[in-house]
Amino acid sequence: MSNPSLLILPGDGIGPEVMAEVRKIIGWFDARRGLKFDVSEDLVGGAAYDVHGTPLTDETMAKAQEADAVLLGAVGGPKYDSLDFSVKPERGLLRLRKEMDLYANLRPAQCFDALADFSSLKKDIVAGLDIMIVRELTSGIYFGEPRGIIKEGNERVGINTQRYTESEIARVARSAFELARKRGNKVCSMEKANVMESGILWRDVVQEVHDAEYPDVELSHMYADAGAMQLVRAPKQFDVIVTDNLFGDLLSDAAAMLTGSLGMLPSASLGAPMANGRPKALYEPVHGSAPDIAGQGKANPCACILSFAMALRYSFDQGEEATRLERAVEMVLADGVRTADLMQAGDTAPASTSDMGDAVIAALDASL
Ligand code: IPM
Ligand code: MG
């Protein structure tokens, strides 16, 4: 049997630097744990535009469809700001999500003990925080039709459409309930049923799926604006939050910042199972391409490393090895290794991107 395949798309900005550290980690699991992957690499985002004039070629799209998992760094940068909307780096990422039908976007917001002081909130409000936002990723206002900028009389009108079918809501609700059963067994669903019909349908369908299939899971509903408030007031009340594409975009950024360390957060985008039983999957750090520090060896590779840990868990059924990698990262933080984004007053020189990768490797060695 051939090895599982992993397509690496480093992308733009700090993407290639953090991905170089992930490749070290992949090498370690190969050499020390016998986990073999067929790794290939390709271009996405501005890097693809520079070579091919498009942020994602059809060939790369086809490779992503066939890969057992895709690992992406980051896309975008000021260099591409003036490009036409249709070829902007972000369009490459959105095409991957849409064509692979990656409807469930898992964004953990976890506060590492060693980093609780970094939050803008008080330490006791965030210490031990561990929530999972499940964001619907392939529908809603990001993709709804009609859309565009049209002319109406003398003025232009910008149009986007929020649209959800029952089945789109039901499948992401199932993802959230399944996850909750493996965690704290609680789901909070967020929409704006007070102003949007799509929100009314969202609330109804989530409740129906719950009552029919997951009555054992504790379900609550919140308006998304109140949810945002509760997230910063008392985030530890939540276990799994399920919400639509746009609210999920906003709420997950807010939740990420609660942890004080955007450079630490991974994500997984999962679709339906393929013929081999694995879900279609793309893993990426929550942080962006950080063009201001790109190419300087300052970036924190942990979010991308932890994204690979999510791949081990959700795509390759290697939960124990995933935990080993997550523990290694925690250990490195506890030992005080800090990239520039994690420095505090009085700290000495920061660890570079590759120092951090090497420290994780050393912690992995120590785990054997
Ligand atoms: C995210 C990003 C993307 C989004 C952009 C880069 C298209 O903000 O993954 O949260 O809006 O979904
Ligand atoms: Mg976002």
C-alpha cells in the first residue's frame, strides 16, 4: 500500500518559513515514529500568481482534490493589493475551500498555561481556556448569489447574499455535535434569528438535528452579537460554538486574540469522507501571511506545526502522535522558548523561527 499523501502549499509572506519547520517535524515522525508520507509541494496565492498569473492553477486544484491532506501556510500581502478581485491571493484559498467542499472549519482557541499573561483579558478569565469554534466554510454570504456591484440609476449598489440550505446547516451542525461528544459535550449555536430569516432556519435546523440525533449533547442558542460579548466576558462558559461563515470569521478572530497568541493557533477545514474513509481536509494556521516580518526568521512556526498535529489526528488517525506533538510544543513554551511575538518586557533575545522548530524537535526526542 502506498503512503498517505500530503500536499504542502506554503503560499506567501511567512508561509514558506513556518512550513520549513513543519517539514523538519514531518521528517522527525518519519525517522523516529515510522510515519511515512508522500509529500509534494506546490504554489498558492501570490506566489502562484507571480508564476502563473492565477492564485491557484487547475493542476494544483486537481492535486489538492487527490491529496489525503493539504497543509497550507498563508496567502496574501500588500504586493497584491491592487490586483483584480478575481486573481487576488485570497481567491486561491476560497477556491480550495469551495471545490473541496470543506464545509466544517475547526478553529480551536486554547490558552497555553505558559502564555496566559499575553491575553488582553485578565489571566483568570482565560487561563485554561479551551474552546472550539466550528465555522461553516463553503456557503453563506461568502458565496451566495446574486452578488456583485451593479448600477441602479445614478449610483452603484454592492450586493452579497446570505443563503443557507437545510442540508448545509445540518451537516455542519453534525460536525459540531460529533466534536462536542469528544470534548465537553456542549454546543452553543450562534446566528441572528432576530433579524435574518437564514438565522431562523439555522436555529431550527440545528435544534432538529440535535433532537433527532444528539439529544445527549447540551445545546444552547445565542444571537451572534451577544455571543461576541459573552466571548470576551466569560469565554470559559463555551465548549463548542457552531456558527455561519461570516459570523465564524469574526468570532474566531476575537476568540483567537483571547488566547493572546495568534501565532499559536491551528485550524482544520474538513469535508465529506473520501473513498478511503478520510475526510477531505485542509490544515492551516489561523494567522495570516504577516508581510511585515516575512523573510526575517522572526515568525512563530507553532500554529503551522500544530496544524500538522491536527492533520495527524483528523486525517491520519494518529491521535497519540498528535498529542505527542502538542505536548512537545507546550513543553517548549513552558521552558521559556519564545519567538518575537511572545516576548515580554525583560525577556532576552527572541528565538528565531528555526530555533523554535529545533526546540520542538528536541522536545519530541525527549518524549521517546
Ligand atoms: C480566514 C480569513 C479568510 C476568510 C480570508 C483570507 C479570505 O480571514 O480564514 O478567516 O475571510 O475566510
Ligand atoms: Mg478571518
